Amino acid sequence: MWLNWLPWKYVVRRFARDHGFIDPISLLSRLHGFAQPSEVAAPIELLRAGVVFHARGLMNTKAIQQNLDWVWPYWVQRQFDPRDVAFLPRAFSMTHVNLTLRNWTAIGTPGSNAYPLVDPRGLVTPYYDGWSLDAWILPDDGKPLLPSRHPGTVQRLVMEDDDLRIRTESRKDGLSLLCEAGSYRQEDDAVCRIEYRAESNRPAWLAISLRPANPEGVSFIHTAKLCEDRRTWSLGRHKTIHFSDPAERHVLSDYHNGDVYLGIPEREEATEITCNVGMVTAAALYRLAPNQPRTLRVEVPLSGDTESTPNFRPGACIETWSDALKDAAKLRVPDDRFQFLYEAALRTLVLHAPRDAYPGPYTYRRFWFRDAVYILNALLAAGIVRRAETVFDTFPARQNLVGFFKSQEGEWDSNGEVLWLLRRFTELTGRAITPEWHRAAVRAGEWILFKRLPDSTKGLHAGLMPAGFSAEHLGNNDYYYWDDFWSIAGLDSAAEVCRLAGDEKMENHFREGAATFRAAVERSLKDSAQIRRHPGLPASPYRRMDAGAIGSIVADYPLQLYPPADPRLMATVQFLMDRCFVEGAFFQDMIHSGFNAYLTLQVAQVLLRAGDCRAYDLMQTVAGLASPTGQWPEAIHPATRGGCMGDGQHVWAAAEWVLMVRSMFVREEGDRLILASGIPQEWLNTDEPMEFGPTPTPYGPITVTVDPRAPEPITWKAEWRTDAPQIEVRIPVRCPSSLPTQTRR
């Protein structure tokens, strides 16, 4: 095309220099110099998300700092407070974003992909990336109770029968405000229901306030109207909010008149407003008599979320929590915290796998194979097979014509991950390989063999997968061993799938391909030894040992490409624990710059497999990092303990907790089942019985019971599909030198 002949680089350079800007062509060239050459510099999906994120941050810059007398969400109140440990200086920050308190918890209904969010102070955001609802108590005399500004607020996750709700309670100077938020099925729709219970020891008002903000910042509201029945707010475009009682007073404000909170007693009654800036605030007011509790219910139909969440399907496959969890493995342990986190993690997994698997309800509300594979593996391990299968069945449609399982460009690990999960799924369920999956597996395996570089390539990356961004938290584009280990496991799995399908020719083809690939990795590791000067496994052949080496332990967990306690993998883990752990948790310097619960648990899995007693210590650390609602952000700020990266409710972390709990009771090693190898001595000292199951295994479902008082402390119930496997009992976890083992059938 003739446009390709135009000297675009010269034009761009000349324009930039003439207007006093840095030369963008030279800048990009220098940036690329920090990474290995790659066909995909960065995934367009992440670039797009980054632009949206910082566009919001730019709006925050304009809206917040000169309006600090507004009642802003909890994260703003703290991050803009110079006396708070969460404070961030803003002088050279063009965008003001939530970097220290990225915490929220989704409420929802199994089968629905509508996820209202609740922040740590009870601010409810019913719609994806939308406005929020808050509640205050405004006494006639004395200071108000504003939960976002009140440090004594207490929050917890309530899991009762078919209920999943978040309870937030604030008390101050004779004022008490309780907020309980949940999501429920209502006919063929889902509804976000918030119940407020307020009490004051003196005359006061309960204010239900409409807020043009959410846990990420500003979210525009241009119009608001109180309908004639005084029970409904109409915000246009089919968005409505319903009150159980008519508003007794109603006030509104636009941006130029400030937050509706400012001067509420003097504001005149109003029922409708428009704000061109998009910063409408409103308050429906209800009178509180002294020492007389008052309850008010607010409901938001979630079908109104279709504009900002096009994938929302009202009523699609919505089910009760008891139905969704009826097959889930039961856990009984003497540690209430571990028990609570397991129950919360199960619900997080189910909630975020309606038909796709989402790594989070907000920031990461999109599909990646990488996260999905861990999430589905955890669902399978917990016995929630039906829901895992629902998501897994969508995978073949995501495979393109050349065999690539694509969720984003440059995801060189995805084919190996899908193939590994396919093998895992067939092993744990005993299902036969369908013709569709056989064809998909062959195409996926061929893609890996085609994609990996020739063995004749010059350099330490000969025979490896191409350079790319890989797991994203490993650093700049490089030839990551993470991609290679997944690809090798994928080829092994493709061979096994072909064996089960009776395709001997392709089975042998993939086994040979996996062997050749292994040889290339071993050659690369040997030849790159001088660069890293360490016996461990680096992130890539061109990297010294650093935090990115966390990606290479995938060769042990979950892939088991090497035997337990392999010297190189243990050297890698020791390096990470010596150099990259802070206060007992893995601190990822690359991008995340925070504690990572899910990566800490992956290290714990490697230690547990090696019989190392430190695995339980890491679990305790991760348990201590969980929020009051039993969630972990993707990365956790070392000072605030709030989220500092990614989603405030990271589903991969929940998956790793479920998988780690299962490994404590039962895990596979070759052709054996290892039982009770993760049960700590302190649990045994309580003399309380413990149990986990039924959980699927390659041989059939099993329930493991540990009873320290019984003559046989370890027992199990199983439904073997064939002959009973070899079972090895290990109890309790002690240091490797004193670990007893028993082998039984």
C-alpha cells in the first residue's frame, strides 16, 4: 500500500522536535533495549486496560485534590491524609490512582456474572465500574458518623445457608450503623440488596447517599431524580435504586455546589438535578428518634448493568449457594482462620466462574488462560466438577485456526496450560477424551512444536519458546523458562491424550517433541550458568537470579517435571526465601511491588512436596495477610496491608489456598497418593479430628480423616474406579531429617 512508503518515522521525529517533545522513535528504541526482541512487545489488552486505568486517574487528579471536603471512598480518605501510612505524595503524579488500599469484596449469585463490590467501609458499588451507595448518621448535635472516615469500622463475610453477604459495622459516640450487603435472585434477575440498621442516642438523620465514585475513583452521574413515590431514584438509562421507605427529606447537589454532604441541614428539598460535569450527589434522609433503631432496605436490579457490562446475562444459570456447593469437599480443622478462609475461597471460585473464569470481579474481570487453569484446577480439587466443566467446555472455541489457545497475543504458556488441564481433568473425572478435545489437543501440541525456536538458533535461547512477556509479573520481555516448562508439560499431556484416544502415531510424535524440548532447556540451563552464578533456576537464560525466578518453580508445582526436593529447585526456593521474602511472605519486585499470597503458596507447595516443615509457616503468613472478608488482593502493600496491585479480590489466590489445603491432606506423586503430609504438629496436639473430602484423584474420590486420638490416626474412605493405588501416609510435618513415612495399599 502507498501509505507504507511515507517516511512516518521522519515526520514523527520532526514534529516532536519542532514542538519541544522528546523523540518518540528514539525513546521506543531505548525502551526495547531493556528487553529481548519479541514479536509482541506488550499485549494490546493490557495496554488498553492501562490507558483506561490512568484516564480514570487523570479524572481523579482533577476531581479530588481540590475537593477534599467531600466524603470520598475509604482509599481516598487515607491515601490523601498526610498523617496516614497510606499517604502518597502527588507532586509529579499526573494520575491519582488507588495504589495502597486496593481492597474490595464481590457479592453475587452463583451463575451470574454481575458482581457488586463492597469496600472496607461498606461503600457498595452495584454496577461494574459504576457509582456507589453510602450511608451516614447525621446527628442534630455533635459529629456525624461517616464510615469512610471512621477507623473503628468492623467488617466480616457472612456465609449462612444460601446467603453470602458482607456485614460492615461502625460505632461512635452513641451512633451505630450496620450495613449488610448481598446479591440475590429475584425471579429471572439478580438484585443487589443492602440493609441498613441505624441507631442514635440523640435526634439524628440516617442518610442514604448516592456517590459519583467507587474503589478506583470518579464515576460520573449526570442526572438523578426522586420519583413521585419517593421510594425510587432514577438515574436514566434503566438504572434505578429502590428504598423500602419513602424518603422523608431529599437533597441534591451538583459539582459547582459541592458535595451534598456539605450543609445538609440548610439545603432545600429537591427531587431532580442535572450536572454537566457528572458529579451529582444525592441524599435520601430518614429521621432517627433517640435510642430507637431503624432499618431501611435498598435494592438495585442488576439487569441495569448491561451498558457497562455487556456480558451480563440476567437469570442465566443462576442457582442457590447450597446447590453450587453441594459436591464441594468439606474441610474440618482445629484452626478457625484456616476453616473460614477455605469456605470463603470456595465461594470466591464459584462466584467468578459463571461461564468464563475471571481472575477478579473488577480490575481483572476478563479472561486469561493462565488464571483460568489454576482456578479450574482448584474447582476440580474441591470436587466442584460441574462448574469447572462448564468453563472448560468453552476452551475449544477459543482455539484459533493455527491451534493457538489465545486469550491475548504473546501468551506462549497458554497452550501448555490448557493441555495440562485437559489431562488433569480426564484423570480426576475419569471422563473419556472426546473427538473434539482430541483434535484440539493435537492442534495445540503441533502449535507448541511449531512455535518453539529451532535448536540451531544461535544463543542461549536455542530450542526455547520465543521471547515474550510471559506471566507479566516476571519482568521485561524475555525467553522465560516459565513458558518452556508449561510447554513441555503440555506436550507430555498431548501425548497422554492421544494415547487415551488410541492415536499411537501422534502420541509418539509428542513424546519425542517433549524429550527434544527438555534437552533444549537443560542445555540452556547449563550454558547460562556463568550468567547467574547460582545453582538455581533463573527466570530466563539471560537473567541473573532475581525475584522473577518465582516463575521457574512451576517445574515443581504444579507440573512435577522434576522429582521432589530436586537440588536446583530447592536452591531456587532457598534463594527466593533468602532474598525475596519480607516478613515471611514472597515480595515480588517485578511490577507488583508487594506481598503475593498466591506466589507464597506456590513456594509452600514446593516445600511440602520436599517434606520441608516451612510449608505450614508460609500458610500461616498468608492467612495473616487475608482481609477480614477472607480475600487477598493480587499484591499487598507491606505497610498498609492493603492492595497495591491488580484486583482487590484475587481469585488465583483463592485457588491456591484451596489447592494448598487439599495438599495438606492428599496429593499425587507419580503413581501414589500421599496422605496427611501437610498436617502440622500443633493441630495434632489439639486432639481434635480433622477431615477433608471427598476430593477427586486419578483413582477416584477420597475423603481423608486425621484423628490423633484413634488407634489408627489416618483413615480414608474412597471410591476407587479401578484397583486401589499405592498410598503413602506421612504425619506429621517435621523437618526432612525426621519425617516418618508408611507405605500401604
